[in-house]
Amino acid sequence: MSHPSKRISQLELESYLWGAAVLLRGLIDAGDYKQFIFPLLFYKRVSDVWDEEYQAALANSNGDLSYAQFAENHRFQIPQGAHWNDVRQAPKNVGAAIQKAMRAIETANPDLLDGIFGDAPWTNRERLPDETLKDLIEHFSTQTLSVANVPEDELGNAYEYLIKKFADDSGHTAAEFYTNRTVVHLMTQLLAPQAGESIYDPTCGTGGMLISALDEVKRSGGEYRTLKLYGQERNLITSSIARMNLFLHGVEDFEIIRGDTLAEPKHIEDDRLRQFDVILANPPYSIKQWNREAWSSDKWGRNSLGTPPQGRADYAFQQHILTSLTAKGRCAVLWPHGVLFRNEEQAMRAKMVEQDWVEAVIGLGPNLFYNSPMESCIVICNRKKTAARKGKVIFIDAVNEVTRERAQSFLKPEHQQRILSAYKTFADVPGFAKVATLAEVGANAGNLSIPLYVKRIAATIATDSNGDAVSLRSAWNQWQTDGRAFWQQMDAVVETLDGLCPTSPVAQIIPMPQKAKSPVQPAFKRAVLAAEIVHQLHREQRFGSVKLEKLLFLSEKHFSLEADMQSHYYRQAAGPYDPKAMRSIVSNLRSHKWFDTSKINGRTQYTPLEKVGQHADYYARYFAHARDGINLLITRLKAASTEQCEIVATLYSAWFDLKAKNEPFVDEDIIREVTHNWHPSKQRIEEARWYRALAWMREHRLTPDNVGDLV
């Protein structure tokens, strides 16, 4: 039953939204959650706001029922039979009812909502049986998402929270639709959008940069309703999510269009590219599948700097952005460092510098691209530099201005403030920022690699009792500075060679030293370990993919196997989770004909194939030092439920993270970390169970304090 007049807190709202996604676990891939949950959320919001508007119109018309239904009283029209409550009453074929209602709403609002609900396969009853859809609808129905209960800003924040959670669960595919929000916040502060300006993102993903620009104008006290927001996004589902995102944030004036920005730019005005005051972008980098031939004679004039190589479309996006700027326009674009120095793009880069468009090059630390260890950079261009900045470029080396906690990298406010201050001041800061003239950059043939301009300060060698340590630190800092420049240049060499022969890896072009044996791939080692766990437990009624994940995590952590496995676990509702690794494991189990997987009653089941058991030799070879311990761990948790395994793995991970901080902590701190800093769903488990699990873990020495030991 919904609550018609209950204000929902931010924490309740986030828990409520993620709770809907949890209902899909085990039925569909985590990467597909978004195409079902976001449309349902938007559908529920539209229906509840329509009801709210209806009641307000009744009150203003002395109960005139006909007047309350007039179109002018509602932002969106809901045709008869298409309201949330109508679908809620559907006894069967629920997916078809949802799809029919969504299409009816789109048709009734063609100028605003055409295609906004996407193309999710609602009628696929194998993936989404009626029971699951009814559970989802009843879950969403527990709250009333009226504006009174959930103001636009709060619902928008919760929507962004859900985007982030889905990104965490989606692994590397998240980079296609999600950009680190602390980086986005920095970029919008650097460009400082003003009321009345037009804002554009040519590869807008879920709309995060456009929302950030809106928020920045709000923070500065500007009239944000005068902003005009534009975006283009190639992916249908992602473009729909962006549109819903803007609507839920209360944005009125925006235009998000689906399409390939390079092949078919959609924002056209008077037969030329529309131009914008502010452009924020994180384009897909180094894409190879694009129409280079068409670009060489681009009808929109986006090739003034040249035609990029087939294997690197980065400067195609950069030129599209520059061509889309007004005469006073400015842009901030997030790139990997390769765009700053690759030889194959040297001529285009040099022309861009000569035009005096480049205003700032800001190097950021590693892991800020989603689920990627690469360092990133922000390139700021300004078509109307101030007189003091003409003929100059500021280089900022902010690679150390980054924090990593709980496997997430981000920019703290103080990091952002230091970068922002250096950009605004536009002056040399020893070891951090350098203002270079165009002549200096030209002397380097247009190379924008930051270490060429910003020299790190070597530590002074002390003469006291700590002299040796300080001297070593100085040498280390110098080595880091030189090493970064060297490896950036080496990246360019490798990429160039790769481009010369795109069908062959560089290892085939450059003869490599011969080794007696090829190194074992981490993905294969993981699959072997998974095969052993599945081999021992696949007949157990309580065994499924989630329990397998937790046993893998505990095996890797407790027996120090992370270096061999190269896993990257994220904090997920059901405990530590590496989605990419799990997808790889399923693929390997099938390809080696050890086990197949299938879904039965929502649980993954493993079926032996013709080569079942043939992983055993690999298991004995790769895990000889840890085999006894792993086998004992499997035995200890054999009879445990999935939730019990979740509890143990989550506690182990939280304990491990606290231990890494080298600060004292007690059991209460571990449990507080789990229940307050992990995921709202952890609060469903009563506190006594966490304490009992800690006691059990200590009894069996399954703790980060006893790595490698188990009784």
C-alpha cells in the first residue's frame, strides 16, 4: 500500500530504489537492470504526479471532476487505462500491460516523451515472469512519488545514486554511460556556466554533465531555468535514461536526441551545426569503427584540423566539439593522456595549439575513468580568451590530487579546489602548474604532454638522522617524473605500431624474447578455482552463482591469491562482487566443457558437461600451496545458506579495508562499516547475526588477522 502524504528521506528513497533492482538479481545481468528499473521509476513518478495535479485541480475548482482532467492541469497526459494503478490490477501478461501503458503515454505526449521508455523486452516471460513483474510493481507501489513527498532535487539525487549503483554492478561496460561525478563536478566548476547559456554534451550518456551544469548555476545563485541543455547519445536505452534524468530533476528546456554524433550530428540550425556556449564531454576514446572516408570530406566542416587515423577517432570528436562552439564558447573534454602526445595526431594537435584555442591541460590521477586504471586529463579550449591568457596555455599536474577508498577513486573537495584555484590564478606554481607560451609549445611540435612543462620538485636532502630516507624520497620522486614522461612516449610508440597493423597485436610486429612457458592468464586461473568449487558443491540445494562469488572472494583474500587472479571486487548489495570476473568464469566453464549454467526458479544451477573433472590437474598445479586451505573453506561453508556466505564475505571485506588503514578498530567498527557504509540493504540483517558471524569467523580463524590459516 502506498503512502499518499509521507515525506521520504534521502536514505529511504535510495534504499527503496535499490530494493527494486535487488528483485531482479539472478534473473537478468546486472548491466541490464537499468533498462527495466528506470522506466518503471519514471512511469510511477509520472502517474503519482498526475494524481497530485488532479487533486490540486479538484481543490481549485470546488470538486469539478471534468476540470481536474483537463490537459492544461497536467504536465504529462495519461490516457485512460494507462495509469500505474491500471497496470497494477493486471492479473496476467503483466509485461504486455506495462509495455502497452508506456506506449500509450508516449503517444499521448509526442513532443516530450516519444520513445522515452526505451525498448526493454517486457514481454519476455522467460526473463521476467509475471510473478517478478508483480513483485516489482508492488515494491514501487509502497511509496507515493509525488512532488510533495519527493521534491525534484531529491528524486534527481536518488536517480543519480541509482545510476552510480548500476555502474558499480555493470563492470567495464559502465564507462559507456557513466563518468566519475567528482570529475564532472570539477569540469563544470572550471567552465562556470552562466544563466541563459546553452550547454551541450555530444556524447551525453545518462546526462550527468548536463545535470552538473544545472547544479553549478544553482549553486552560484543564477537563474537555472534560463539554461538550455542539449545532448546527443548513440545508445537508445542510455539516451532514454538521460531524458528521464532531466525530467526527474525538473528541467523544462532540454533536447536529448539519439544518434551517432560523428556520422549524423542531430543538432542542426540553418543547415549548419548548432553552436553552444559551453560544451562538456567525455567521448568514447580510441574507437576504431567509424567512417573515416566520409570525415575527410565532412559536409559540416568539422575536419579543419585534419582527418584522424582509422584506429583513433579522438580528434574527430575534438574537432566536432570545437566546431560546435560559439564565438565566445568554451569546452572541457575528458581524455586519456594519449591525445596530448601521440605522433599520429601531431599535425592536428599543432594546428589546434596554433589557433590559440587551448587554454588549459590538466592531468588527473589514475582510476578516474570508470573501472579503468588509466590516468586521465581535461583539455579546456576557449574561443574567446581574456587578453591576459592569449597566446598561453596553463599545464596543471594534478596526478596526486586523488583519493582511493573502498576500491573507488575520486576527487575530494580540496583536490578540486586546488586545481580550480590554479586554473583561475593562471600563474606558475612550482611542481604543480606552469604557464607556457605558444612559442614554447611550438618548440615541442605541439606536444602537450604535461611532464614537458611541469617539473616536479625534488625533495631537499636533509642532513639530520633522517637524511638517508629523505634522499631516497628525492630519488624516487625524480624517477616517477622521468618515468611518467617515458611511458607516455612509449604508449605513443605502441599505439602507432598497433595502428600500422590493426589486425595484428604489437607482439607480432616486434619479436619478443622467447619463454619456456607462456604465463597463465588470470581469467583461466579464476575459472579453474571456480570449477573446483562448483565440482564440490553443484549438487547442493543451496548452491548458486552468488554463493560461488563469495567463496571465490574468500579464497582469494584469505589465501593471498589476488595477485594471481587480478580481480577487482566492488561493494554490492550481496557482498563483494566482480561482475567482469563472473562473466568470464561462466564463459570459461562452458568453453572448456566443464559445466553449463541455467536459471531454475531464479537460482543459477550448474550442469556437468563431457569434460567435467578435467580441471583437476590445473587445480593441483596452480593452487598446490593453498589447496588444502581452500578445500577446508569449501567444507566449512558447504551447508551455509547464500545469505550466511554473504554475511561472512561482507564482514571479511570490511575488516580487511579497516585493517588497511592501520588504525585501531573494534567489532562495533566493522559492523558499523557494513551497515552504514556498504549498502542500505545490509540493515535488513539484525545486528546479532553480524556479531555471531564474527565469532564464528574467529573460531575458525577465517579473518584478515589470520591470512592463510584456517581451522
